[in-house]
Amino acid sequence: MLTKEKHSAMRQKQLTSSILNNSQDVIIIINSDGIIKQVSPSFCQLIGVKYEYVIHQPLIKFINTAAYKKN
């Protein structure tokens, strides 16, 4: 039998997953160390990288800093 807390956590995870998978927006969830925990499919399409290669990687790895360099 699930406790109320476990049931609530499961529902929250399902809701988060549903939002990520059905959104056309780019959504990135990172931890306090800047490591990617979850992303929307739109993010993967935008950067042209499969989900498996994005998860557990530092977000900074996917930011193009060249655009910000001064000439």
C-alpha cells in the first residue's frame, strides 16, 4: 500500500513528465550543480542531440558561448 507521500510524489512525477513531453517550449530542469536532470523533447530538437546524451550532463556543455565573444 502506498503512503500519501509516495502517492503524491508519484503524481507529481507523472505531472512533470506529462508537461515536459507535451510542451512545445524548451524546458530544462537542472540541479544546484548545473547538471541536467530532465529536458523537453523541444530542447533535444533545438540542439540536435538525443535525450540520452543530454541527461546527467552539465548545461554549460550545450550553451554556445561563441556568440558572446567580443570581436
